[in-house]
Amino acid sequence: MPDRARHGRRRPVSRTAAWALRLGLFAFCAFPLYWMVVSSLKVSHELLASPPTFWPHEWELRAYRKLFYETNFWTYFQNTVVVSALTTVIVIVAGVIGAYSLTRYAFRGRTFVARVTLLAYMFPPIIMLVPLFLLARQFGLVNSIPGLALTYISFSLPYALWILRAFFQSIPLELEHAALIDGANRAQALTYVVMPLALPGIIATAIFTFIVAWNDFLFALVLIGQDELKTLAIGINEFFHMAVVDWGLIMAAGVMVTIPALVFFIAVQRYLIAGWGAGGLKG
Amino acid sequence: MLAFTLFPVGYNVWLGFFAKHSLRATSTWVGLGNYAQMLSDPDFWRSVWLATVYAVGSTTLQIFAGVAGALILHQRFAGCDFLRGVALFPYMIPTVIAVFVWRWLMNDLYGVIPYVLGTLHIPGMPEAWLTHATIMWVLIVLSVWTFFPFVLVNVLARLQTIPPELYDAARVDGASAVRQFFHVTLPQLRNVLLIVLLLRGIWMFTKFDVPWLLGFGGGAGEAIRTLPVFTYQRSFTYYQAGMGAALSNIMLVLLLMAVTIYFVAFPPSEEEQDA
């Protein structure tokens, strides 16, 4: 069977082509990141040299020193961690309880609520920009970290529910029934039986929620004006308003924001893949 | 939860009928005044057009790049797990950083990409890219880079559930790799592609941070002043909260129309309606 042989064994040409494609994908994804790292470590005159050097002749940590000692980077960093953590904890607690009741209790309009959740997942936050801003002003939540967290919670919660629901649905009811028969109450069944099984889903949801808060630019821009309350996204943006734009500094800030995300990402990658299957990304 | 979602939308519709300052408490009923003013404003129409160009251009290319990437990563090869991680990374880094890195890559004086393109001596290639004429291209390429992993992940997840027997059958029938893609893979991907297309289309049309951070709303930024950027400027540069709300409402109506037309044209299959 000549046909089988042709498709069974890959020809050298198609193998080379496959590796070229893989390399192309790698370069497309990785080059901008490589360039960010390299640019943050170059000395000033080399940074602006033409032609640019792909491997620096001289290395220095000037940009990082400037970032840590001459800017409010750490303040921005702390604010971002606090607001992201606050958002994540509240969304997960409310999301687990909400998703559990969506999947376990039958009530009128359950399907309707599920549909609205899907709509909320698609819903672009910018449409709520003006009303959320005016409401935040009315309730004194402008220039406040909890106020910012509340905004993130309001548009993370619906799609956290959406992902968690899928995970809870995959856990067989029989396990819970067994726990209930053994004398556990609903809360105990949730804590000791459902939660451990849904843990990968909960972790995935936590990560996605964290990323929403960590990455947001728009609402931080509108709701935070005081420098000491700024998050990284709007804080780093301020670096462009210096008299001379220091690209080394901006790239160093980029590296510092990216590295924790990278480490975190590698550590939890397998949970992420699980969450992606359930439609957990937004942005 | 309903209150969280529906109340701001309702409040927004209500606000659209007022001339309201973003910071002062006063507001005046103007009925449809905001809408009349908006529809006669050429800047508004331009922003709708730019948002459409941006959404269509970047979504289309994301789908192509995402499907291509998923096909590349679907095979097993040495280092494929590593490459999967790398390919997802553009999506994980904060948008602000992604935009700043691309502004640096494309910098008119010191950018490495204009330099490399310059060495190729292609006639008609612009020397500077962050200008009125070409900034939209930069915006689209940068957005594809940032957001194509979303398509990749969803397509890859689906690819891995296609039963291998389908390919065996196609091979026995003597189908080439290209024919296998169009007759086996693509029909299997139909549903996931439709959903991804809808989501990405909506999110790209309403994307604010990427065009804003790339253009800062001024200078060459005017060439990428999409509807979300225009809405932001009305609300927070000119403090016309009523107009901002009216613009958001228009965005919402446009999206609801798009979603409706979409679901009428491509009704989702049973399994997905319930998922």
C-alpha cells in the first residue's frame, strides 16, 4: 500500500517544515519578551544605539536600581497585590457558595440565572464605566483600594460562577448523599467532600480572578487618582510622563511585573489547563 | 448578582438622557439630545469605523494565528510542553506591559523591528510605524500577539478530543493532509470557532486599554481612537458623563444586535446550549 507508507513515515522535507513552524511560533511569542529583558539590562548609550545590539556588549542593573530607589514601584506593587488578593478571596468564597447552590439546589429560574451568567461572561466592562464611576463617587469609593476591589468583584464574580458551576457539575451527587447519610450537614458536605474534589477548578478560578485584578488598567485609571494608592498598571504608565522617557526603566518595570506572573504561571500550569477547558479566560 | 449586573446597565440607560458633568452633582434632562448630538458628530462615526476595523482585523488574524498555533502544538515533539507554555505567555503578561514592550519594539527612532524591516530594503516600507498612516497596523499586530493564545488554547483543547478514528478513515480513503484538515478537522472545530469568534469579536470591539495605551488618545493616537477610547474621552477628558453613558448604550445596542444576528445565523448545537 504506497499510500499508507507515504503518510505513515514523515518525509525529511515535512519534518524540516514542521520544525521551522515550531521555531517561528517560538520566535513570535518569545522575542518581545527577550527584548524586554535585554533592554532592561543594557547601558543607556547601548539601549539607544543604532543598529541595536541583539546581545548586549555591556550589562548593568542601573534601570533596576532606579526603579527600586527613585520611583514608587514598591508602593504600586503592594497596592496591586492587596487589591488582587482581596478581590480573589471574596470572589472565591462567594463564587463557591453561589456555584454550589446553582448546581445542587433546584429553584425556579435556575436555567435563566445560568444564561445571565453566560451573558455576564461576555459582557465588556467598559459599558459599565460611567455608572460604576458615578456610583463609586456617591458611596465615597473613589481613591480607595476596597472600592477598586469591589469593582473587580462585581465583574469577576459572574464568570467565576460560570467556571465553578462546570466543575461542581462534574462531581457526582452520590458522594454527597453518602456524606449526608453519614450525618454530615450541607456545609460539612461542601467543605469535606465537594471542595477537595473541586480544588483544581477553584485554583483555576482564583488565578483567573487574580489576573483580572492584576491586569486591569481602565478602572484603576478612573477610580484612583492619588499616587500612593496607584496600582502597577497605572503607576508604570506614569513613567511616560517623565521629562525624558527612560525605556530601560520601563522595561525593567515590565520584567519585575512579569517574573512573578511567570513563576506563578509555571507553578500552577496544570490547573490552568483544567480551567481553560471550562471556559475560564477573559480579556 | 443580578443587581450587580443589571443595575448599572439600567442606570446607564437613564443617564443617557441627561447632560451631566462627571464630577458635579447637577444634571439636566435633555431627552434624546445626547443621541442627536452624537449622530451628527463625525468624530463619533469615525470612532465606530475605527473600532470595526480594529475588531475585524485583529479578530480574523487571531483566529488564523490561534488555529495555526494549535495545529503546531497538537503534535507531540521534543520540547512541546515547553513551547505550549511559551505560546500562552503573551496572554498572561499584563496588557500594560505588552503595549509598552511593543511601543519599544516599534519605536520610531530606536525600535528593533523598524530597524530589521529597514535592512530588508522592501520598497514602500515605512520608516516609522507609530504614525497616523500605520499605527492601526501596529495596534492590530500587537493585539494579535497578546490575544491569540486565547484562540489557541480553546482550539487545542477541542483538537485533543477529536477521535483519531476519523483521521484513520480519511487516510484509508486516501485524503491528503490538506483535505483531512478541511474535511475532518475544520467541521469538528466549527462550534468552538463560532464561540471564540463571537467572544473575541465582542472583546476586541470594546477594547479600551490597548488602543489608549498605544496612542494616548492624542497625536497619532487619533488614528486609533476607537469607540471605547472616544467614550472614555467624552466621560473623563470632557467630563460629559451623560454623553459617555449614551455612547456606552450605543455600544451595548450594537453588541446585542451583533449577538442576535450571530445566533440567528449560526444557531449553537444542542450540547453547547446546555454547557
